[in-house]
Amino acid sequence: MTALGATPLSAVVCPAWCSVSQSTHLRELRWEGRALHWSDARTGEGWEIRHTSATDAEGQTVDVEPQVYVTTSGGLTLAGAEALALTLLATYEEASD
């Protein structure tokens, strides 16, 4: 994103857990005015968890609250539900740092 006479951005400050490429972030800034940071997926038997946060180019939080996404492919065994619950807590803690 540039203004008249401004130097074009070449990088976005990301949280340590962000798995999004710099080129994708730069496109997001140009079109949406913010960078959306996605974590790697954490998976188990029949489920997946990821989280996101949005920032400006300097890594400052913008008006979008962090989100946690949980996807399941159906019912879970008790062991699978326990693993999901523990991973969900770990994901929450990482997203709130």
C-alpha cells in the first residue's frame, strides 16, 4: 500500500505463528487495508483447528477480533473429544498472546 510520494511496503510484521506468505499479506493490504494472519492447522482424528488475527503492516491489531475455527467431520470418540478440547485450549492461549 502506498500514498503519493511514499515508499511501497515490502513486508508485513507477522506474529510468530503466522503461516501466510508476505506476498499474500501485501495483496491483502492493497485490497483490504489489513493483513489476515492464519495459524497452521492443528489436526486430530476427525477435527482441525486454526486461528486468525488481523493487523496493519506494522503488526498493530485492527478492528477485527481474533477468531478460532474448528472443523469436524462428524462425531468424535471420547478420546478424540478430549484431544480436541486440549488442542482448543492451546490454540486459544496462542491466539490470545
